[in-house]
Amino acid sequence: MAMTFFISLFILVMQGLWRYVDDIVGKGLEISVMAELLFYVALQVVPMALPLAILLAALMTFGNLGENYELTAMKASGISLWRIMKPLVVVTFFISVSAFWFSNNVLPVANLKFYTLLYSVRHARPELELKEKVYYDGVDGFRIKIDHKDRQTGTLYDVIIHDHRDGINRNVNVTMADSGRMDIDDTAGIVRLVLYSGVTYDEKVALNTKRLTERERQMYRHDIFSKEVFQIRVDGLDFSRISEEGFKTNDRMKDLTQLFHDEDSLQMSCDSITNAIHTNAKSYVMRRSRSRFASDSAYAVVLDTSNVVALSSLSSPLTPRKIQTAVQTALRTARLNKQVVDEKRYIYESERIKTNRHGMEIHKKFTLTAACLLFFFVGAPLGGIIRKGGLGMPIVISVLFFIFYYIIDTFGCKMARESVWPVWCGVWLSSGVLGAIGAFLTYNAATDSSLFKTEAYTRIADKVKMWIIKRREAKKQKDSSEN
């Protein structure tokens, strides 16, 4: 199991890094930062690697026992399959309990550290490296292009710098140099370009106004230099970590105690929004309806459904202009009320999604434990049925089962997140399907069912073949007798 766990962990870590490769490459990160990022990614994928490792290890173990006829010998000695599996069930149970402790105590901290570090890496400025014949726009307000670069001396040739810091009249300041060198001061946050044999074109001089007149547009200057030091201040050249406080409110960064507390608070918020919508709508309708009548007794008559006819006698004749005014007022009021309800509904939807996510995280703490046990009850009997050890067939079957489990889990979580299903139903869907498969396989393996034996299907195929042959012969005899 140790071997299969580290194999699964390595594959999942590589897959996880591939998702964030665009955010990491070209940032000039230190080895210690990369190692820390890898460590947190490894902790994150443990809930996926552990069940897969248990499934693969169970398949290999019982497949080897079946392939070497050791499982048959134990059954022939009167030892049942359950008794053979019992020690490993105990071991898997302790692993599942450890997995629950890991998901409740270690995984939230790992998620917090990982996403904080990833956010810091994403917002770090890319490493300043100029490519030949390509404009570099990694420095705010500037675009730099070089024709070619000497790798040994670091000399840049045919340098072009466009200054775009003027947002009103762009492309007004261009510097061209025959050659140059670039130095980066990380502490001061300055990129220093020493340029040789060049010229600077500037279409305006000492312009402080925000609008350009025709005379100002005609301002023009060019400076020819043999040497010029071009300094650009750049923020964020060095990698800096941000605070973790902004990420602690996410549901994936909380343990069970925090999740239960915040879920109750979010549910109370959803209930208060719903009650507010109902109360406001009801009070508004009542208030507007009551204002149409001179007395409460008349209003009570209208509210009584048995005396709806009395409404015509209480209403006075209205002119067409008054009717048009009343309709416009009603439409305006209805639109205003709809806008208020839509705003509250938007807040409600946001709170409901947060509530569902907290509920899903609570259940996921337990589904990891269940997945470890269920994958064992799938792998152990299936290994005894197929009777193939090693890394060939078990890996293929494990991957297929894990993909099947992952697809069902993703579908169930999506249904729960969007409130199509109850949260517990969506999160536990994959475990329920896996449990049914495990019970079916364990029963067939314990009773030596012929369901997975090729000989049984071969006999059925032979019987079907003989029946077809007999039908054909009977038809030929019938045709010959008629002729």
C-alpha cells in the first residue's frame, strides 16, 4: 500500500501542478518556495490518493493470493473470505479514522497555506527577461524590444523603448539605441538600462495639462546621445507573501467546529432574508389596499372572499385619466418592488451557495473515511475474483473504478451545490453507489458465484450456438420434406 500510495500521490501532484503551471513559470521563484508549493499540493491530493491506493493495494494483494491458489487453499481449509479479510478490514478502519483526522485538522491548514502562497505567486511580477525580436510589456507603461542579445556578455543590440505612461497622447516618446546593458536592483525596485549611441524622440515638452492644444501637438524634440542611463521603477520585482487573514473565511479552510458554527449563521441569514421579503411584500400590499377604503369595516368586507361582490359598490366611478394615472402608478410601484425583491434574492442566492458549500465540506470530512472502507470492499473481493496480481490488470481496473467514482462524485456535488438535490444526497451519492458495488462483489466472492467465471459464459454461449444449429437443421429438413 505504501508503494501504491506514493505512486498515486506523485501522479496527482503532477496533475495538480499542471493546472497552475502558467502561474508559476517565469516568476523567478526560489527553490524553497517551489518545494513549499509542492508540499502543500501533496497534502491537498491525499484525500484522492489514499482511496485509490487502498483500492490498488487490495486488488494486488488478493489478486496475488488468487493467482497463486493461496486463496483457494485457505477456502478449502474451511476459512471463509470474511475471516481472510478481517485483519485487513481492521487495518483499513484505522487508516480511515486517520484520514478523518487528517481531513479535519491538517487539510484546512494545508488549503489555507496553499491558496495564500498561490495567490502571492500569481500576483508576483514575471521575471524580467527580454526575448529577441519580441516586445516585452511586463513593465507598466513601457514596451521594450531588442533585436538580439549576447548571452556571454549580456549586451543588448538594437534596443527600442516605447514610453506609454502618458495616457492622453500615447506613442509620443520613443528611445532607440544601438546597444545597451540591463541591470535589476531588487532592493530598490529599479530596472536600469545603460544605452549607447542612440536617439530619443519626444513630441511634447514639459506638458502638464490634461488636454492637448494644436500648438502643443506640434511640440517636438529629439536628443542624440552617446550614453544614457534609463531607469524604470518597477514594483513587485521581489516575491512577497500576503496575509492569510483574507482566506480564512473560505469553507475549505475550516474544521468541523467552524463549519457547523458558520453554517448555522448562514442559514439564519437566509431565513431572515426570506422572512424580510415576505413581511415587506405583505405589509406593502396590506397598506396599499387599506388606503383605498374609508374605513376598516369596508376593508374587512373586501378581504372576505364571500363578499367579493361588495367591491363594486365600494368603488367610485373613475375617469379615463384617473385610470391611466392609477395604472402607471401601479406599474411603477410594481417595478420598484420587483427591484427590491431581486436585490434581496441576489443576496439570498449568494448566502445559499455559501451555506451549501459549508454543508458539503462537513459531509466530505466523513465521505473520505467511507471511501477508504468502501474501496477496500471493492478491491479485495474483485482481486479474489479476477485472480491477477502485479501492476498490470490491477492498475487498469483501479483507474477505471476511480474514474467512475470521480464522475459520480462530481455530478452529485454539482447537484448539491446548485440546490437541485439535498446536500447530503449529492455528496453521499458516490459512496452509496460504491457501497452497492462493494456489497455485490463481496457477496459473489464469498459464495464463489459463477457470475465472474468465463467458463459459465462459455457454456451459455455453447448452448446458444447448439440451439441455433439445431434450428437451422430442423428448417433444412422441413424444406427438403416439402420439396
